[in-house]
Amino acid sequence: MRYVEEFRDPIAAKAVLSAIETLVEEIGATAENPVHIMEICGGHTHAIFRYGLDRLTPKGIEFIHGPGCPVCVLPMSRIDECVEIAERPEVIFCTFGDAMRVPGTQKSLLQAKADGADIRMVYSPLDALEIARRNPEREVVFFGLGFETTTPSTALSIQQAARESLSNFSVFCNHITVPPPIKALLDDPHMVLDGFVGPGHVSMVIGTHPYDFIAETYGKPIVVAGFEPLDLLQSVLMVLRQIRDRRAEVENQYARVVPEHGNPVSLAAIADVYEPRPTFEWRGLGEIDASGLRIRGKYAAFDAEEKFAVGYGAGPRIVAEPEGCACGQVMTGRIKPTGCPQYGTGCTPEMPLGALMVSSEGACAAYYQYGATDDTLEAAE
Ligand code: SF4
């Protein structure tokens, strides 16, 4: 564990926190007039609360929790389509566990499983491929979900299925990409964003250049960050330095893992298997141009949307969020999770109303798990 411990060293953390405090003072940021830093990735949101960084950093910094939790931004209409596919008697539906409890309009996949659908949790699309090989009389559908981090493994499974002519395997593709929603948020006149902590895992695949537009077009600093407390503190320090110096650059704090130009093997697999959809719906954010991926025509035999006539091929289905759900406002930084009237009462990790309470990377779940429940209790009293 030595390697990890170095990034959790409390003495080093105190030194970085002291440098952050000095910079916040130099910038003139205060609790009333804070610097707004968005951590794009749900893994960073989770780490910020897990290590108490929101409380350790000065009040002059406000973290805005971005849309980088793929389970959280999946719209209800797509969960409904998952259930529709999964409830077919010939289908074995394979999914990652964290998607099981995301609410649809009628039911979640967990509820569909309880009602008799053959839904199986897997750790990799390769597990779904193996299930397809062992069950040639059944249709095996993998729920392809996630940002550029998981997109390559789904692509590789489709390529492998094509090599094996595995005709009973398909993917319900819900893969999405990080840069378009950042652009949508920057174009939103109501958003106040002074800088970004960029996603570490996604950037391992795509590199740092897809973020160039943030600095060059919008004049905002972004620092790609790792996931340990010192990674995050150092990244915040780097963002603050850019703000103080009136610079806007793409910097890479996570250079020990993130190559400037990404992973060429993964990028090649992505380019071979997918193409951008004209538009894709994000829970709480609405339709965002070119933000989703669909399976290219040459792999149509492995596209569950084609096979089962669901999804965008059957026409877009925009479904309203449940009444009282404020996920959209939380995801755009307009309110904190504790500002949602459902937080901790009508919406808990055990009984989530909104998607941000389902995944451990969701902002509401992170608040709830790591101590923001006191606010809720006070509010409820
Ligand atoms: S508390 Fe629940 S309903 Fe409210 S914003 Fe969070 S996830 Fe959505």
C-alpha cells in the first residue's frame, strides 16, 4: 500500500491546504463570493466527501458536482427500454450492479428481476459474452453503460462477438462522452464556473486534448486529476494558480496514469465500433448534441436497439423526472443535495427517488454517506 499511502500523507496534505488558503486569500475569494470549481467525475465527487475535502478546503472554494456519473445521468426512458428488453422471455439481460436500482417510470431492473425477468449482474461485457456462448438458444443482451472509461471494453466485446459470429449476443448501447456536456454547461448562461477538475479515468483513454476547447474557447482552467486526496488537493491548487495568474490551460496532475494523447488501442476500438448519435438525452440536463455513441452499421447484428426495435431507432422518448426530484438542479450546481426537499426523506440510498442517490458516485449518495445527513436531520426537525 506504500504507493497509495504517499498520496494520503497528512503532513503533505496540510502543506497543500496551507498553499490553497494563501491562494484563496490572494484571489479574494470568500464564502459569499467563492471560486466555483466543478469536479466533472463522479469518482472525484465521491473522493471529495470520503476524505472530507469539502470541509478541509477554505469556504472561498465551492465545489460544483458535475455530470460525470454515468448511472446518474441515464434518463428514465432508457431504463424503461432496458426493462422492456429484459422482460422478453428469450432474453438474458446482463448489467453492472450499480444500474440495477436506477428507477424507471414503472420499475427498476431490480424490480423487473423480482418480477421474473432473467437479469444477471456481470463485472465485464466479456462475462456476458461467455453467457451467450453457453446459452445459444437464448438472446443475451449486455447493458453498455458509461463514459469513455468503459466504452472500449464494450467495443472489444462486440469485435470479439463478430469474430466468433455469436449471433445471440447484442449490446444495448448507452455509452456517452464527457466533452459535450461540459460544453453544454459552459453555454448555459445561468452556470457560474471558474475552473474544472478533469476526469482521471476517462482521460486515460482520450488523453488531455479533447479539453482544449475549455481553455481556448471558454477561457477556463482545467486540471486532469487523480483520485487520492493529495491528487485532488494538488489539482485544486493548480486550478487556483491559473485563476490567480489569469491563465487558462489544460494541465495534467495525473500524468503518472494519463498520457497526453490517450490510449491508442482503446481509441481505435472506439472508432471502429461506434459513431456519435446526433443527440442523446441526459437525466437532468436534457438533450445534448453528439453526446452519445451508437453502434456502427457494420456491427448492426450486435445492436440491441436494431434487434429489438427500441431506443432512438424507434423515435426519442423523453420522460419527465418524478415529481419532487431535483436531480437536474443538483447536477447543474443550482442547489446542493441537501436543498432537495426529498433528500433523506423521500429519497435515500435504500429507496432512491432520483438517480443521484443510486450510485455511490452520485452527489446525493456521497452527501448522504459521508455526513451531510446532519443537515437533513436539522431540516427535518
Ligand atoms: S435527493 Fe434524490 S430526488 Fe433529490 S436531487 Fe438527490 S437524487 Fe434527486
